Amino acid sequence: MKRVVMVVGLVALVASAFALRATRGNDQRPPDDVATKVLLCATEMADVCADLGDASLTVRVEDPGATLARLRSGGGIDAEAWLTPRSWVDLARLGAQSSGGTDPFDSLSETLARTPLVIIIRSDRRATLETSCGGVIDWSCIVRRGGATWAEIGGPSAWGSLRVGVDRPERTTGGLVALAQIASTFVRRESFDARDLESISSTLGVAAAALTPPTDKTALDTMLERANSYDLVLALEAGTRLAIASPRASGQLELVELEPITSADVVLATMAGRRVTIEKTRVQQALTTSGWHFLDKTEAGVADAATLEQLVARFLQAWTGR
């Protein structure tokens, strides 16, 4: 039975429609005088939210890391609700708590769906890496082999080195989940804290060196544009299957699910003293269409926001040398 490690939480709607309320924050609009409501969506939820927008609901999309930065700076987000993976909400609350501010959210929905972290690998290199990993590619092997030459791994020297792509963890959910999975792998527990990070400090340094430092563009987009940019990338599954089946991939990429499974689970965070009604069936249909999964509700222990923040800082420091 597959083991699910939950990292960030997803939209839950317990009635056919629900009302969202939250504190005013820095949103200066009168609470109930706005005819068109605003739903802010994390980039990973763009396809889902595109199906939710209508005459009464305006949808805006941005990287969750950018939203987090504005919330932490006290700028507010001028929206009724934020549809985003759970860890960003936890990080925003941590920032408010650390600065002595108030909770920017009134409530969160429970988990409704999720998407796992997977790898996308070049088809012509999968068998070679599997053999080098003992028959099955796993997270540990990716870190141990990342950066090594393909000649050392067992492939032709013409392939150069094994390039592993990851998204920016301070801005995207895919990057954040990837680092959490790597840490969990070497701590050897689903749940970990700052003390655990210290105990595997040298291993995290090896992991950072194994990953190609991320750029502003997602690793998968870069891979689709330039086939020789990466040999494999870590990505969220939702939307990925369609991308690698597109003509851009030219049939050269494969999706591989690894265990344990780490998932991105999204929540709908209510805020800014607003009320907005969204039909449950519409959200469920949009989630399913966009490749999100409806899994069991069993939750495993995960790192808290402070630990995730430290984890990201360690990798950014390793990549930038600062």
C-alpha cells in the first residue's frame, strides 16, 4: 500500500456551497459592497481557477511565494479568498506570529484533493538510471547520482552529467514539496523538525549540489523547450501528464511515480472580511479536469512552517553561496 506524506493542504467544501469570512487586513474595499468577488489562486491552481471565474467571481493567479511575500510585508492581497497549497498559508501565519501581527486568515477548508510529486525523465535515459539505482529509481538514488557523469552511472559519456531540475522553492509549490521530500528521505521519517535538519546538514549540502540551481522558469517548461537542459525534473503531477503528452515533448519524456508519495494538498483560505459563495460541484469538476486526485483523508505528520522555512533557506544559501 502506498504511503502518502502530506506537505501542503487542498480545497475542501463540505456543503454544496459555502460562505467565506475573514478579517479585514489591508483590503480597503467595503466588505459587502463589491459585486464582483476576487479569488486569488496559486500558480499551480491556474487551470482549476480558470474554470471557476465568472461574472461574479474574478480570478487572479500568481506564484504563492509572491503572495506570501506581500502578506508578510503587510501589503495584503485584496481578495476574498486564496486558493493555495497549505504550506503557504502556514508560512504566512508564521510570519504574522513572528512579527506580532494578527492571523491574516479567518478559516481554512479541509483537504479535498491533492496531487503527488513525481519525476519526469528523458525516455532514453530511464533504463540506465534504473539499473544504476538497483532496478528502481528512488529519491535517495536521485540525490546520490545527481551531478555525476553518465559514464560513472553506466551511460555514454556523450550524455555529460545527470542534470536534475527543480523549481524555485521560495516561490513555487513544486520546489517546496521537492525539498520536503528530500529532507524526509534522509531523515528517514515522514515528519521532521529543525533538529533533524541539523542532523543531516552535510547530506542536505550533497542534495543541493545534486540539483541544478533553479531559474525563474519552471524546470519542466525549460525541459520542454530545450530537451538537453535536464535529464529529469521533479514536478507536481497535476497538469504534467498533459504537458509530456503534447507535441512539445515529442514523445521523449516519461512520468515516473516514486514512493513514498509526497503530495501537495490545497486549502481555500478565507480572508479580508469577505463573503463569497462557490458551488462545491463546480470546484470538484474543475479539480478533476485539471488532474487533481480525490484520495483518502488520512493525514501523516509533516514538518511545520518554521522547519520548512529553514529547509528552503539552507538550499538557497547552498545555491547562491551566501
